[in-house]
Amino acid sequence: MSSRVLPDFELLMPKDLGEGLQLLSRHGSDVAIMAGGTDVLVMMKANYRSPYVMSLAGIGGLDHLDWAPETGLRVGALTTVDQIEQSGAVKQHYRALWQAATLFATPQIRNSATVIGNLLRASPAGDCSCAVLALGGTVVLESVDGRREVAIDDFWLDYNLTARRPDEIAVELRLPPPGKGTGSAFRRLTRTHEDLAKLNASARLDVDGKICRTARLAMGCVGPTTQRLPKCEAILVGKAIDEALLKTLDDVIQSEIAPIDDKRSTAEYRRAVAGVLLRRTISQALAD
Amino acid sequence: MTAYSTIGKSIPKIDVKEKVTGRALYAADLKMPGMLYGKIVRCLDHAHARVLKLDLSVAAKMPGVVKVLGPDDIKAHSYNTGVLDLMVPEPVGKMLGDIEDQTVFTKHVKHQGDAICGIIAHSEEAAERAAEKVIVEYEPLPVYLTAEESMQPDAVQFTSLKPGNRAFQLPGEMFPNNAYGWGNVDEAMAAADFVVEDTFYVPKQKQCQMEPHAYIALFDDGGRLQCWTSTQMPKCVHIKLARMFDLPMSRVTVTQTVIGGGFGARLGMIGEPLACAMAMAVPGRPVKVLYTREEDWIASESRHPGKYWMKIGFSKDGAPVAVDALFRSYKGGYYTQGSGVAFTTGSWLGGMYKWGSCRYHGETYYTNHAPCGAYRGYGNPQTNFVMEQLVERACSKLGVDPVEWRKKWHKGVGDDGWCPGVTYPSCALDECLDRGAAAIGWTEKRAKYANQTGVKRRGVGVSVMNHTSGAFPMLLEHTTCTARLNEDATAEIMLACSDMGQGAHTALQQIAAEALGFRFEDIHIKAGDSDSNGFDIGAHASRTIYVGGAAVKSACEDARKELFARAAQYLECTVEQLTMRDKIIYLEGASNRSISAQEICARGVYNFVDAASGQRTGIPGQIQGYSSFLPTSNSPPFAACFAEVEIDTETGELTLIELVNAHDVGKAIHPASVEGNLEGGAQQGMGFALTEEIYYDKNGLCLNNSFTDYKMLGPSDMPKLTTILVENPDPLGPFGAKSAGEAGIVAPIGAVANAVFHALGIQIIEAPITAEKILEAIKKNGGV
């Protein structure tokens, strides 16, 4: 049961990153970090309790969205999903992320929710998360002891659990620049348009001529975290992707996923359509 | 067609500015000096349990707490949140078996969210903090989520008054063999050339009104109980509260606040008994009770779900010779509208087609869900989903066009309506079918989609419906109205009819202006005050314009009659010689002899004695028209709906392409409002068919008590939507109007289901028709 009344907490409002990191080094796991607030506040109204809530709103310079052909994309901790949706560079070079952003939640939530917040929520249904996993890249984590980068493949440890240590702030997401033949796509299945995914998928393919050189396939809502599909990827690499090849994924994917019954769908349905969604996502990435 | 001054014009709604600016004051917005907050502590972890121990001692000592109240602290009679007991004579109520099985706080939890105790505190925060300190020990009881479970002989009894947990079945005293209908169904069915039959499931759908329930109650220093509430039935709540707390009605006031949507959710009482019980415990202090969305969900009423069996027999020529049906619904934990939906579900069935014989059994069993009550359509959506799919199956077997079959076999003028003996006074369903079919391109699309291949399949489907305009003669239909003319010849129209956002008050104002011959802006509707408003049975059964509007019209005509009588006296002529233009009454043929309505009204009030003559200067008395209106029919509206869908046969996903909803509305008083009502109804109907259902885990705990997981269709899910108003003025409705409040939800349900059938050749008999069910059905069918 939720409530209009938030539980008691102390609000921390650091003025700069240094102060924020100091506060984290002191209070660590007692702090819920809030960027857009679309997860933290909702959870707090549903009885989630944290002695401290640290808002990043007062820290300048965290809402950047920088693109350069050599370095790729840099997404700040306060960069909203709407910024992604409005970005021509993201639309052109990281189609999967842009597509995820356009489908993500509702316009009001996109105005507030952040991409990095979506990663940190560590939900297997995260739409931006699914796209980011397919696109690859790293999350920059900073603490008073310095910075480190964690590859997105190693970022989610379990449901609602990430590699971020309690004293760290995820300050930036870095996505590598796409190659010449890189295409990507994101698709999802929902009950209504404005909904959490019951199944989502994303693909990034590097194609040379007709041959797929590398493939990164991600799927959500089929396990405790958004996950890669290495067996399916292996089938694509080194081959020209055609309908017949794609059709073989329907069976292969079955051994890579472990969906469950939940509020949004059933394990049986997810299994039945996982291959369909994957095939369509790959085809869409090839057309990118 | 008659030329009207305001009727039929879509003038700006009278509440539009306050609504769109956000300045409308809902109950939750109101603050009063000295106001306290009441928090209801609910059982959240059990759907069926007995309270073994309730310890309020720690909660009582929490900061800011004024009072804690358990079941034994409440001095009030048990009650029934429904209102059917007020709508039928007492002997009929007894026959129906209406009971009052609810208490403010309970020791026997019958559904998740049942109220255990209450906290009154200085702030909402303090009340919430204290609520966390309430200690309750429960003895879990077996949870029954279907009638089939709760009817078992060894099941725990919900109430000793309803043995076997059967809350209701059609009473044998009124309905021989507990069935509604006519003719010999068994014989007719046996003689039928073929039958179609199935058992369907209809879902528990939530009204999803925008405003969560909120109340303020005050037991004032004068010993009067006051309640501010957005109920859609202020006068029913008025008498129900009076009875519950043993107060005369003269010591109870219900003030209706702006209603943020009803759809049946506010039909009868909801949290008023709890808010008032808390206020009675702290005399002199207003107590505000706010429901969260989840509370609204788990502790207020929704649509009756259940299993719905139906069998229809046809002769070779397509005649529907017999229909036999049983709707066994899951009541939830309390009786509330126990008798209503179980009956009307069958009446919509009986009223639709020229059945040679008809037998409908309606029964409902207690289950451990949130109670079921009223929701737009009141049984009609359930029947439409079932009846229209079976009719479609029969049309398919007969090889006849579903539109043509319906045109041939639907009931019309002179036929018995949903209540045998009350005939249809008007019916424009054929025109609805023709115009709807033309608008969607029925003939072309039926042919075009007949032999599809490929992943995406399209289909078009049709459905028809009848509803009602008020529930005469089954239920009491009564509205009183006073039309008081001010001394400047403007008018105050006083009545207790509710505007739930459907635009009723605007339309009633139009009716008043037209009937008085005044301008629209000369009229003010004074509603929502139980002290000054006379009796009205409340907004139910799509009655507000048909019955309330007729009351307004009649009261205004009464006032106008007096106005003209006085004009005749002033002008020394007969009333028949008079006409009124721009509020000036003329003697016909003598334009220099006239008197303004303003002068008549002013002289009626400012009736001075002339100093010279010692005589009064005019005819004294403020003009008041009055009506105590009881209708003599229920003029059902009809509708035909056409839907087009596209189905992805690999994923089961369904896309709504187009919906055409053609409605026989009699006469649209305010066309834009009528269209708005029908469009909103279509959104809810398509939701019933495709996405909406409250569901529970095996312990009876609600899994989707918020908009995160209860999915209504949003703007981007809506198809191209065309609403066609077929205007064929009803001989009995005010200015020809029939109802449009509930009607819109009904026919889209069958139309969407039938479009699925057309697209796939498969019928999905459990609503909502989700992608999961479609894909499973395709698989079972061995493909499409």
C-alpha cells in the first residue's frame, strides 16, 4: 500500500560532486541517490525507506550529452530520457537507444527520468538498459578514491543489484562510436503503448558487406537482469543474415532465457515470442 | 424539426473553466478550521481472516493522535453501500433478499483492504505513523476466488443470512424457477435446427475514475452530521447516513463536492460511513479521510466478474427460437448491489432480440474479492461480450451477413423492452447499423479480409446493444425540481441531480432555458446541497437527462405558466393570446401591449403598497415552479458499433484500427457532451475487451492495484474513432432525448471481439482478449 506521506528521511543536497562523494563516503549504504526521482520517490511512497536521500539536482555539469566521432557518446548522470529522444546525434548513431527513449514510459516521465537512473534501477524490464547493453559501453563510477569504469556487461549483478559500490556515484555512461557498418535497433512488447515492457530486445550489428562481423544481442524480462544472448550472437557472426538464418534463432534462444510468470505476462508467452521479437529486432538493426 | 434556442447546441460546458484551470475544488482540496485527519487501517495481508486481537494502545500514544477507534467503539447500524434497498418497495426488497452486511470496522476480513480500525490525528502524517503501530493478529481463513469454491458445503460462511454463500439468485416468488424470461425454452431448444453454446469469462473491471475517494465529515455543535462527498447519489447517502447513525434527516447534511468521475464507482456510499463514524467520535471537529489510489482499488466497488454460460437455438431461417443463459458472478466480500447486476445482465439479453423463448438465471456468490457494485453498463458489457459473440458464431454457421441478421431480428418499436410489458417507444437501430456500416466500409472490408494470408490479419466486427434511460418500472425513478424565478427574471433551478463530468448540469441548464423561454445565461443550477435540494434517486441507470431533465422541464413549465398567468392579468387578456420573445410577453397582434418577465418577477417580490391608493402595486409572490417527476417509460437508446482490428499472428498483439459507434440518442441536448460520453464509453468498452482486469494471487491479494499494472487504453492506443449521433426524437424523453451516459461502453465490446473472430476465424471466450490468449488460441487451432 502506498501513501501520500513519505517516510522520514534526511535530504542531502550537495553543491558539487566532491561534496556528494564525501557525503557518500560517510553515509554509504544509508543513502538513496536521486536523479529524476521517478523510481526513488515512487518506491518511497510504497514504503521503501532510506535514512538519507541525496539529490543530485544541485550538482552542476551532470546533464551533458556529448557526441564526437572519435570518442562516441557521453551521457551524464542527470541527462534525461527526453534529452536522448531530442538528440539528432543519438538518433543517427545510436538508433537502439533513441528508439528505446521514444518508447520509454510517458512524456512526463521521460522529462524527468535519467538514462543512468534506468541502468541503476537494474530492472530486467528497463528499456534504455536493454538498448545500452546491446550498444556496449561503460559506466563511469566515481568515489572519493577516484574513478573506475565498469563495462555494461559486468554492471548488473542480479535483480536490482549493480556493480556500483555504496560510496560511488555513476557519473557518466560512455558508448563507443559506431563503425561504418554498424546498425542498431530496439523493440518491445507491451500490454498498452504506455507500459513497462513484458519483453524487450535490442541488437547492434557490425556488418561488412553482407557479412555480420560482430553482433550484440540483448533481451529483457527473461531473467533477473537484462542479458546478452551469446549463442544467438554466435550464429550470426561471420554469416550473411537472411530469413532462414534468423529462423534458427527461435530454437537457440530457448536455451538462453529463463522467463517467469508475472503481472505483465507469462513465461510460456515470453518463450513463444522471444524468437519473433529477436528476429524482428535484428532485421530492424540491419535496416538501420 | 423544431427550432430550439439552446437545445442541440454545444455551448461551452458550465464547469469547463474551473476544470481546465485546475481551480475546481474537489473534496481532497477542502480545508476547514480545526480539521483532523482520519486514517483507515486496512487488512492488507489477508483476503479472508478473523481478527483475533486488535491492540490500539501503542498507536493511541503516538504524537498527534486524537483518538483511535476499533469495531467496538462504533455506534452505528450495519449497512449496505448499495442503494437498491431505497429503490424498491420494502416487500420487494425482502423478496430480493437485500441485506445490510457491512460494518464500519470489521472483525471478519472478507477481502483484502477490509477496514479494521481508524486513527484520528492532527495531521495525515501523524495518522499514518500511528497506523503503523496498530497491532492486529489474524487467523487466516480459506480464500475463495470463484463461486465454485465458495459454494462448497464446508466453506466458511460470509454471513448467516446467506446460506451456502449465495448472495443472490432471482427470487422464485417473482421469477418462476428462479429465471427471467418467457416461453418454453426446453422445447424450443430441442426443436431448433442448430444451437451455439459456450461458457465465457467476463473480467473484474475497475471504473478508474480520476478522483480517488475523499471525504470530510463533521458532527457539528448543533448536533448535525455533515458530510462533504463526491457521491453521485447525494440524497440516497443523506437518508442512509441518517438511518445508520439514528439521526433524523433534518440533522444530516450531505454536501456534494465536484465529482472527478463516477462511472458507478460513486453509486451509493463508499467511505462516507467510515468518515462519518470517525467524525461522530470527535464532535465539533471536521475529519478528513483521503483514500489512496490503492485503497480506492481494493476497498471500493468494481464490475462483477464471473462465468457466463449461454446457449442459443436457431431455426434454419435464422430465427433465434430460444436463448438460455446463466451468469454466475463473483460478488466479492459484501452484498452491496447483490440483486441488481445479477438481474439486469439478463434484462439486456431479453431486450435485444426477438427471442422465441428466453430463460435467464442470474446468481452471485460471495468471494474474497473487493466487493462488486455498479460500473457503467451494469451487466450490459458482460452480456454483450457473450451474446454478440454467439450471435456472430451463428451468423457464420448460417452464412448470413451479421448486419443483415441483426436488422432482421433486433427488437424495435412496440416490442417488449428489457422489462417485459414496457415497450420500446422509439428505435433507430436500423439507421445506426446502416450509417455505421457505411462509415467503416463494412461490405468492402468483410469481403477484402475474407481470405487473408501472412502474419498480419485484419478483421471487422459488428455489435449492437440496447440500454435504458432510467430504470422504470423496476426501480423507483423520482426527481423533484424547484424552478425559482429571481426578481430580475433569472432563474435558480434546484435539484439533486449529479454532474459527474458527463455534462449533465450544462444540459439541464439548456433544458431549463428552453422550457422557461429564458436565455441560457439566465439560469443557474443549484445542486449538491441536501438541505435545499429535494428528492432525487441519484445518478444511476443513465437517468439524469431523461428523468432529471424531464423534472427540470416540468418545473420550468410550471413557473412559466404562472408567469404567463400573471402577464394575462396585467395585460387583461387570456394566456392563449400571449407570446414571449426576449423575455418580453406580448399580446399577440398588439405589439404595444406587453410586459417584461422582469417586471412581473420584480413586482412579485417588491410588492409595495401604493401610498395614495392603499392598494398593492402588482401581483404578489415570488414565482416558483415545482415538479415531482416520475416517468412512465424508460426509452432505451440503441447502438451499433463497428470495429476493425489487426492481429499479429506471430505475437498475438492486437492493434485497434478503427471504431465506429453509431448511437440512437433520441435528441442530443448537447451534442459535444453526448459525443464525449460515447467516446469515453468506447475507451472503457475496448478496455474491457482487450486489456482491463483486476487480478489476484491465489491468496486473494490484488496484483494490480494501480495504473502501473492495470492497463487502460491510453491516447496512443486509441483507434480512429467515429461517433455517429442518430437523432430520432423519442416521444417520451424531454425534447426527445434518450440516455447517453452508460451506452457508449457496451457495443464496442462485442464489436472488437467479433473483429477478432473475423480476422482469425477463432473466438476468444475469456475477456480481456490479451496477446497471450490470442497466441494460445492460434496455437490450439493449429495456426490460422
